[in-house]
Amino acid sequence: MFERHMGELAEGWFDAASGGPTRAGTAPLESVFGVREIPVETAAAIRAVIDRMVQEGAVPENEPWRALGVLAGNSREI
């Protein structure tokens, strides 16, 4: 049952009307993507992009998750 409703977890931090957060802090990735797992081909492609962004200095090595903000066009991430 939980697996079918993971996307609904976003209601705890995301305002769909404004497209912004409703609180500070962190959010589970499951609530962003609505799933816990992705195909390994997709994961490998994403990992390669993140590794390249780290090597280029676009995101800090110790915070690779910031690549998602960069990809989303959020220049405030860095």
C-alpha cells in the first residue's frame, strides 16, 4: 500500500499550486519521483552526469545531490 502512494508524500513539503516548498528541510527522493528504484540504465546515465559535474566543479564532491538542482535550473544550488 505504501509503495502505491509514495508520490503523495510530497504533500508534506511541496505546494503544487506555487511549485515551491511549504517548509524548510529535506524531502525523501521517493516523494519526488514516486518510486524507490529506477532502471539501472537510467541510474548509470544519471551517475555519469553527476560524476562529470563533480569533475567539472559544477557541484561539490561531497554533495552530489546538488546536481539535481543544477539540472532543474536552480542556480542558487551552488
